Amino acid sequence: MEPYPTLPFYLPSLRVMYDDFHPLLESSCSLEDQYVLSLIRSVNQKLHLVDVHDCFGKTLWRDVFSQGLSCEVLNVRSLHFRKLNIVGEFAQLHILILDSNRVTGFGESCFSCMPNLTCLSMCDTVVSDLWTASAALLKLPSLEVLWFQIWICCSESSTDGGGGSSTAP
């Protein structure tokens, strides 16, 4: 007989009694997308910060981006989306960090439901269509800070004059 009986764990019936809830999910976690989504939805009103790095598949993120979250800070790294389309309700979101994602462009309605977003970081992305990116960013009425940096790696055999080599040709 076990000293502590095993109880079934049902995420949809989870009730949180704290003012803030900050779950930490790392890439070594073994939760499936559907259970993580249930956990996030059950504590949605209590979330302040969501910080997820290369942990879950496209299905989870498509659902989150289409339905939204009530967090104030969303940090999502290492997504494997080519075209990002965040259209869900993100009315409480103030800071969005999309660093180190392979995003090349944005959907037509991307960022349209983020009226309070003041800070957006898109460092080390591969956005190639700056016209579409500009149109998407115009939908952010409260945006005050934009970090947008592309890391360019140059080989030593570069002939464009701006290469990273310090040796003479």
C-alpha cells in the first residue's frame, strides 16, 4: 500500500487560488499539447507571464494565436511558422517577444487584436517582406518600442565589401 494514494489529475477542473500563476514548462516536459492548452485555459485570467521556448508543436500555437490569452507578457521562441498570424484576443498584452523564430512574414490580420501592446521584439527572425511587416505593425496603436535586428553571418570569402573578414583580399 502506497503512503500517498494516486489521484486522477484532470486539468479542466483545476482551480487556482493564487493571485498570480506562473507555470514553468521547459523543453524536457512530457505534457502533450492538448494538456498544456487545458492548463493554460484553466488559469488564463491569472496568467501574467507566458514564457515558452521550443517546447510544443504548431497545433498548440495555432490555437493560442487564434483564441488569445489574457497575459501581459508573452515570450515565444523557436517557433517553426513561416507566416505568423496572431488574431486572437490579446487585450492585456503589453510585451510580445518573438525572438529567434523562423517567421518570414505576417498574416493579413496579424497583431490586430493587441490594442495595448507597447513593446515588440523580433530579433533574429528572418522576416523578408518589410512592406507586409510594416502594414502589420501599423495595427499596433500603442507600440512604443520595437526591437528588430537581423543577424547576418558572412563567410570569409565574401566579396560584397561588407563582409566580416578583416583580412585583405
